[in-house]
Amino acid sequence: MVTGSDEGQGRAAGLGRAGVAVTLAGVFVNGLAYVVPVLGARHLDPAGLSALATLLALGAIGGVASTGLQIAVAVHRARHGRAATARPTLVTVVVTAALLAVVLPVSAVALRLTGPAVLLLGVLTVSVVAAGRWLGELQGDQRFLRLAVGMALLAAGRYGGMIAGLALGGGLTGALLAGAVTSALVLALLVRLNRGAGIDPVSPTLDSRTVLTASGATLAMLVVSYADLLLARRFLPPDASGVYAVGTVLTKGALWAPQVVTVIALPRLAKGDRRTLLAALALVGAAGAALVLATTVAGGLAFGLAGGAEYTAYGRYAPLFAATGALYALVFVLINARVAASTRWPSAPLWAATVAFVGAVATVVPHSVAGIAVAALATAALTAVVTGALTMRREPDSAPTSTRPAPTVTSVGHDTLRGG
């Protein structure tokens, strides 16, 4: 006989295994992304390395549509069941391709990039965007082990091909060609990985505007969290901007380290589960507090690990950067909850914060590492408070629900036990 206690323990164990799997997949993704510029520095001349870094940045911006599609699909499937997602995926891919067709040629001229390089980047980016559909279906169905495998496969296609191209001496164009080919091939593997997902013709179709809303929220999160780095490059002298760039490594670490919590919580947030939101905020907050404490105790070590031994003297700034990232990690949870609850203009607080921060740095904030870092921390804190207040004022059951049963947490445990 299975008791309630045994069932609860099974759920916890299933979620624990899912969390470990998604965490490892995230480490793998970030690790490969880190290897690309490191390997590029060893195989490309300075001009080629600069072009690679620029192309990676453009690809990251274009990849926002992939994350938006994944979030929208995951929320819709968790709330309404296994609805068809082919049409909104096609719309997202076509719109992305059209925008890239306009933006990339202009970027090639303005940023001195070659035609073949931007064309191959476009192919790679479109493949990454399309992959968001299958990752979202796996996430929405709470098949987290398969989601972790899918994340790893996409990273292997997106970055692994480029790494192989660089290692084999293919240069910038050869690396992009390899990355474009492997990214396209991975799509077939994701389709295979998603076997058994099925489609319920009765379930309502995902609205393309939902994808646009999720993509806009993702873009806003990217912009607000990178604004200080860009402004530091604009207003600080080279040496100081270099110190600031090292500090933002700690910011990004604190921001993305607890990302697994949001990934696993999102399907429950889509069904208006207030307890899941509070638990996610508590976990992410605890992780952030631990990172801030660590940088307070060993700031010099943290700066040294991020930038090298010559930066250890700037360890006094480490808690500022870590705290900024920790606060934005909380904002990331809240913004996902707002998207999951179908809130209108969920990213409005982020855009407002970005405008206010840029204006403050341009006019009144001291142009120093400490000055911009403190302003960034204050902006993150204010954004977290405002976003939290807007999110918590909603009624616990305000999120739209479906009469069709969505997957429950119990299915996570079963899915995990049977290997996805």
C-alpha cells in the first residue's frame, strides 16, 4: 500500500533528480558557451576574435526569441494540455528570419563583418529559435530529464560545432559553418526526443502574441541586466571598465546559478500555484544570499577567479556585483510568474528600470566602478520590490485555468524514474 508520505517522498525524489539533471545541463550549456571565445582567442587573430565576440553577441540577442517561444509553449501546455504548437512556432521562426534578414546585413556593414559570417549566423540562430518549441513542450509536460538532454543537445549543436570548427583550423567562417550545420541537425534529434508528447486537438491553440510577450520579457531581462556593463564601457576609462567587466561575471553567476528553480517551477506557476512561487523565491533568495556572503568573505578570491590574479585587489566590489545578480535572479522568477499568469505588459517594470538607470548614470551617478555598481544594485533592488509588489497583488487563483487536467508534479517523479 502506498501512503501519502511515500507519495510525497517520491515526488521530492523525482524533483530532486530533475533539478540535478537540469542543473548539470545548464552547467554544460554555459561551459560550452565559455569555451568558444576561449578557443577563438587561441585560433583566431585579434580581428577574427573581435568578429567572433560580436557575432556571439548578435546571436544571443537573436536567441531571445527561442527562450520566449520555450516559455510560452511551456506555460500553454502546463495550463491547457498538449495543444498544437506548430503554427506559433512557424510564425516565430518566420518573423525572426525576416528580422535577421534586415538587421544582419546592416550589422555586417556597421560592424565590419563578412557576408558569409552573418549569413551562417542567421541560419544558426533560426535553428536555435525553432528548438524552443520542443524544449518548451518538454518543460510544460514536466519531462525534465528529457528537457535536460534536449538542452545539452542544443548546446552541443549551437556551440559544439563552432568549437570543432575552430579546433580543426576552419577559422571564423569554418566555425560558423560547422555550428550552423550541427544546429540544424539537432532539430531532428529534439523531435525524436519529444516522441510520445502527442497533440490534443481539443486544446486551444497557442496565440502567437503570447510568444511575443514572453520574448519581450526575456529581452527586457537581458537588457536591464547588461545595461551597467555597457554604460561602464561608455563612461569609464579602459582600465576601470575592465575591472567592471570582471565584476559583471559575478553578477551573471549570481543571476543564472539558480535558474533551475525557475525552469522546474514554471509549469506550476502557469496554473496559479502561489505556494510554488513563494518556494521558488525562497530558494533563489537563499542561493543569492549564500553567494553574497561568500563574496563578502572572499571577494578577492572571487575577483581573481573571474578575471585573473591581477584583479584580486578589487575584491571589495565583489559583494555589490553578487548582490545585483542575486536580486535580478528574484526578478527573473517574478517575471516568469507574470508571464505564466498572462499579465499584460509583464516586462514594463524592467523597461522602466532600464530607462531610469541609463538616465541616472548619464546625469548624476559618479563615473567610477563603485558609483555605477551601487547604482546598478539600487536599480536591481527597486526593480525587485516593484515587480514583487505587482506580482503578489494578484489573487492566487487569478491565472487562467483549463478544465483539462495538466500534468502534475507526480508525473515528474514517474517521468524521472523511467528515464524521461
